[in-house]
Amino acid sequence: MFSDQRLAELNQPLLAEHQTQFQYTAESPRLRHADVAAVVQKLIDFQVAIPSWALGTGGTRFGRFAAGGEPATLEDKIGDVGILQALNRSSNSISLHIPWDIPQDIPGLQQLLKEKGLVIDSVNSNTFQDQKDQPQSYKFGSLSHTDKAVREQAIQHNIDCVRYGKQLDAKTLTVWLADGSNFPGQSHLRRAFLRTQESLAAIYEAMPSDWTMLVEYKPYEPNFYSMVIPDWGTSLALCQALGQQAQVLVDLGHHLPNTNIEQIVGRLRQFGRLGGFHFNGSMYGDDDLTTGSIKPFQLFLIFNELVDAALDQSVPAEAVAYMIDASHNVKDPLEDLLQSVENILSAYAKALLVDREALAEAQEANDVVRAEEILRDAFLTDVRPLVSEAYLRAGGAIRPLAAFRAEGAREKLIQQRGKHSVSTGL
Ligand code: AOS
Ligand code: ZN
Ligand code: ZN
């Protein structure tokens, strides 16, 4: 849909204004301390994975309102991420969820991924639902279940996920467990943890040596009394017991209100155990809203920790997997994802603009107000021209969302796939 030529046509009317704005920002005396060209290059290099399950409308337990033109197959989903990538050149990978995305025609999928310039970054296992014809039920847990037969089924499912992932050159297995209990006394808390650790170890052993296992935590939902992996401490303990290929995954929505997530991120980086993110926006809990829509300052502070850690020689270098985990009830899913990626890039750009030398001085001198003002200066900078410049230089659209609309992309997808097509994911 978005050929290079079409993108050039869509960019043409915006070009002059963009150049003026970019120039103005790049030459702003407020950014004297920053290397703007280097910031733009870092934005160009930054990639965030798109979850296959966020390409359709999610709905809630009360209802679901289809967007129309939703992807029904893995091929369609790759097509959708291809649209995002053509527009913003910052979404070159896809997270799969098994069994929603079981790859069938491997050579065909590989070809399609190549054509669109995409890779599969991670495979997510699903032991939170029972599948048709599945012998054992996950009603009372999966990797933590009291019954060995259920645990073995869940372990095998995770091993199968790795096998599917290998077919498409993925290198990451993400494990999120719904396991827990709804009432006091229902579950033996320590034993449930130990059984989980044992199950994860069996999966870890079966994983190729160049794979990473990401262990996601979540304080509540679907279980409301206890979750087996409720917090980053539990994830970290499991990862330390498993080995260096096991890393903690931080989903921004998986914290109780007012948790200092940036500090968790800083700690995990320091310990060499920050494996990746599930980005989303959160007002109350696991809301899975557009990343940066509710707490943009928090998103900036998270990136501030990441940028700071990357500059610190004493912090172990590690590959962090940046992924979105979102769900859409009222927005067009693709528009939402374009907004999310842009908000992520903006937060990153602002973090890159922090005057780190001045901040370190203010911190050493305990100058609270000055230190805070330095962060606020960066946060309040309008970085949209820098983000647009990155899109443009990478070959994308100056304004991806506007291009998506100008092209009538959703209408075209509806023409192709129908008004009532339903995505296979949640
Ligand atoms: C669930 O709350 C988690 O965020 C998982 O990452 C989950 O696999 C994903 O949201 C898809 O349902
Ligand atoms: Zn998640
Ligand atoms: Zn979640």
C-alpha cells in the first residue's frame, strides 16, 4: 500500500514545514548540550516489536466491536505490520502468540517477512486458556499446577512454542503465567512457586543456547488473591535460579498504582536482568491502552534510566527487547500502534536530550530543584520534528498517522478482507 513513490507523494506537501521545524529545533539554544544528529540516528536505529494480538480489536468481557478489515491469518498480520513498518520504519518485528499464530507455510511466511523487511522477534506461550481437544485443563494453573500431567502439558506447549519460533528465526520465548489463586488457602504459596521454578527449568533446559526466556510478572488478574509470579522480585529470583538466558520482562501495566517503574527498570539493568518490555498505557491496572497516552512523564523517566544505564560502563551491556502489548476497544488498532510507537520514540528522544553532565552535577550538589528542572527541560522539549526527521531519513512518512488516513488504509483493508473479518487473537 505504501510504496516509496507513494510515500514521497504523501510527504511532499509536509516537507517544507517539516524542514523549518526541524531546523528550528536542531538549532535551539536550549539544546546546545545535545548532539541532535546523533539523537536522530538513535531514533532511526530504534525498533519496537508489534504484537500479533494487537492487530485486531480486543474487546472486553462485556463486548467487542470489530474495526473491520482485521487480519484473520498470520499472513494478514504480517501484512498489517508491513504497513506500520513502511510508515514509521521503527516496527520491524512481530511477537507471535501460540496457538493463535501457528506458522503453517514456512517458506511462504519467510518470503513474506523478507519482502516486508520484518523479522519475528519472540514467541509467547499461552497456558492461560484451554484449547479445543486439550487433554488437561488450566483452570487451576499450568506450570504451577498440583497435577504433574498438567504441568507436563504446559511444559510441552512452551517447548513447542520454541520449535515454532525456530522455524521463523525467533530467538525469544516470553512466558506469562495466569497461575495463582482466587481465595486464601486455595493454593500453597511456596509450593506453587517451587513447582513453577521446576517447570520453567525443564523449558529452559530444552531451549537452544542462543535463545532467551523472558519471565513476565503481574500482580493480579486473572487471579485476585495471589499470582505465582506477582512482581519483579519473584521474576528475578526465578531468572537467577534458571541461568543467564532467563531475563525479566517488564509490562508497564503490571504494577500496582503509583509503583516507581523507572526504578525497577534501573535495578534490573544494574543486575543485568532486564530482558524486555511490554509497552502499554495504564490508568488503573493492566489496561493495555496506547503507550504514553496516560503517563508520558513516566515513560520518559523509564527511557531516562535506559539511556543513563547505556552510558554507564559499570552496568552490564545487554540486549533489551522492546515490544508493545496493547489491546484496542475504540481505536483503529493500526492507528493506535502508530501512536504507541511515536510516543515511545518521543520518550526516547527526550531521554536522549537530557543534559547528563549538568544533571550529575546537580545530583552531586544535592540541588533538588536544578536536577528536576533539567529533566523537565528535556521532557518539555517538542521532539516531534526530530521523530519526523527520523521517519523521513529512514524512508518512512513524515507523519505516519496522517499518511495512514490520507491513503484510506483502513477502508482498503476493509475492501480486501471484509467489514466483519475477525482477528484470531484476543
Ligand atoms: C497478560 O496480561 C500479559 O500482558 C501477557 O503478555 C499476555 O500474553 C498478552 O497480553 C496477550 O494476552
Ligand atoms: Zn504483557
Ligand atoms: Zn498484561
